[in-house]
Amino acid sequence: MASPDSNGGVPAAESRARIQRIVEQEDIELIRFLWVDHNSVTRGKAVSRQALPGRMDSGIGLARSRQASSLLDLGQPVPGFDAVGEVRLVPDPDSFVRLPHAPGSAAMLCDLLTVDGDPWDACPRTFLKEALAAAGEYQVVAAFEPEFTLCSTQPSPGVLDLFDDSLCFDNEGFDAADSYTVDLLRALRFQGLTVETYHPEFGAGQHEMTLRHAPALRAADNYVWQRATTRGTARRKGLWATFAPVPAPGMRGNGNHAHLSLWQPGQDGRPPVNLFADPSDELGLSTLARHFIGGLLAHLPGLTALTNASVNSYHRLRPGMWAGAFGAYGLDNREAAIRIPTRLRGDETGSTNVEVKICDSTANPYLALGALIHAGMDGIRRGLDPGEPLHADPNRLSADELRRLGVTALPRTLEEAVDALERDEFLMSVLGPARAALYPAIKRADVRDMKELGSDSEYFTHAVRF
Ligand code: GLU
Ligand code: MG
């Protein structure tokens, strides 16, 4: 992995012609125009094959207030988000994929634009684009590392029928899920996604498949397809896959760690350079990377609302879960919110990156990645020092020792996280007024609704929605 994978991206004009060819040659009838809402639910509308060429630019109309929906699909009373007003779902041709689990259908990811065709300030994908613009000359490379739980049947309240009870990395687990995982791998490869690794994870029914890192927007899009195809392939085989952080009480958590690095793009035949790498450093990190980490640590409590975005997230974000519940960074420290993975031998420079462990799959990938980039860039701008890395397992340290080492506490509930986000003036200002009003309102509604539903229904709701 010397340089980031482009996953076969082609110029827009060319990809339009390619899309039309594929649609006709492969008898695709329905093309979904999708976006990911504030709760990380992928939603959309679709056009027929005949309507596609006309809709590539004009898009499909959508009520503005859809972006004010809670997890229970209840519109929140945010000014400007009521029964009046439209935006447009306009597809990015570079994101086109066929859907092997739904033959005859294809899909693209969309930006939400105003009716005049301008970027809309409540669009999550636009937020990531803004963060990439704020990164200036740096190319941001990213990858998500989602874990999921495979079930034999669709969950019902109080019941999660796990597909296998294999141990972590258990060869029996590979066998138990082989027919599913091989179908999934084929489907992802067919979609142009490059899978790096797969393994049965720690908990019963838990699995993990990672995609190759890519430029950040592409990495977020790839993750959306991976999640959809993982769930769709399961559904087609009569199974159920859930990315909920903790789909049933007492289970190990499903993380979705985010990996980030800043690169100098390749120029005049020269290959791209990973600016996070410094071979002479003890952790292999450059000063730039350390400042980036300093920014992440400085904004960690507020970031949590965007990376651990559901009530359910906080069953996972706890000590002992290897979810990174301690506000610190460390080399291969799986309890630190930010892990520095040891470099791969033979590719020391290329494999240097920063892993944000706290992230889970209820986070909108565009908002989470965008906020992480903004926070890291803030650290670079202000030259923030992340302090010493945490070498010890924080579970073995006393409260006094943790304090002395500068290990901070993270929010313990979604409510605390939203409070921290609202206190973080920098994050609120980069979100912009629309998102800064919508996001806390939606999350506070989820907190209220989940409390009312009670524990069984809360786990169930997350196990089916994610
Ligand atoms: N399942 C853990 C989590 O929730 C991660 C385990 C690991 O892969 O280190 O993040
Ligand atoms: Mg894992």
C-alpha cells in the first residue's frame, strides 16, 4: 500500500457515459439517488432507466425537513425545517455502483443542493467536502474499519439470533460464515471496492472486513456501500447483519475505527508522500501528525457526539471494551481513543496513520470524518502538542495516575456528548448554523425517545436500523 487506492475513480464525463452503458447493457431498471441522514441512515429516491439522463443534473426533489428527522422518523421543530421548502438530491457520477444484492438496481451517492444548485448547508457530504477544502494543500486519506454482527434471523425485541458462536479469529468462524463472506467479497469486488482483510471478531456472530484506504470522500462513500452491501447480501441469504454498536445487552461492541493520514499529492511523476510519517521518530510520527493528534484530543468530548452518535453508542464506549474510552493516544493502545498502529514492515512510511478508535457505525461517516479533519487541522494551525503517548493499559492505572498522565474522561451518554459538542465553539462554527441547530435537536430527540421506549426496544431499534 505505497499510496492510497483511488478505487478506479474516473473523470465525471467519462463516468456518465460509462453509467449509461452499464445501465443499458445490464438491464438496470432502477437507479437510487441516496444520501446519509444525520442519524447515519442511508435514504433516497430512485429514477427509472429512461429518466436517468435528464435527472443527472437536475436531481430529485426532497423536502428540506427530511434532514430534521429523528431515528424514529419524527421531524424535529427546528426553524426553517417544516412543511415548506425543497432541496435536490444530485448524484455524484463517480460514486455509481451496481447492487449485486438487488439485481436490476444501481445507486449513486448524492449531495443535497439548493433548488438553485448551490451547496446546501445541511448536507453532510458537503460538510466533508468543506473539511477537505479546509485541509488546503494536504490530501486527506482515510479508511473505516467496521465490525458487524451476523444473525440468522431479523432481530425482534429481546431476541438476537446470532449466526455463529465462534471465537475471535477462530478458523471455525471462517468456515461457519464462509458462504456468506465469499458472496460478500465477490459483491464488493464487483462494485469496485478493494477489500484488504477479513476475520471473525471477538464476540459471537461478530465479523470484520476492511477496505483499502482511499481519498477521504471516496473512503466515506466506500464505507456507505460496504455497509449496504454487507446488509443486503445477508438479507438476500435470509440472514441479518447489523452494525449497531451493541446490538444486545452484554455483547462486545461493533466499532468503526477511522484511519487518517495527510499526504502531499503526487506531482510530475513523483509519488504521493505520507506527511504523517517520520521514520526517525519513536512512534514513526511527524510533527504534523502530532499536531493533528493534538487537535483531535483538544476536541475529543465534542467530537464524540459525531463519532458516537447514538444512545446505543455508549453501551460500547466503556473501559474494557477496546473501544478507546480513554481520552489519550498511544502506540497500539487499544483502550486509547486514538491508537497509533505500529507500521507494517516493508511499508513503514505508507502504513503510518492515526486511528480514531471511538468511532462507530451510528456516526454519519461524512460528518464524523469532516469533524475529525477540522479538529486535526485546528491542531496543526495552533501547533497543539498532544503530550506524551500513553504506554500503559489505562484500566491498570489509578484515577490519580490517569490524571497525572493527562488522560481525560469522555462523555458517558449521548446527552453528555451533545452538551460537549454545544460547548465546543470551534466544532459548532465549522458545522455552520443549520447543522449546529439540527444535529443537537435530533440527538436530544433520540435521547428522549429511547428513554421512553425502554431498554429492549432501544437495543432492538439500533439492531434493525443499523
Ligand atoms: N470491538 C472493538 C470496538 O468496539 C474493537 C476490537 C479491535 O478490533 O480492536 O471497537
Ligand atoms: Mg476489530
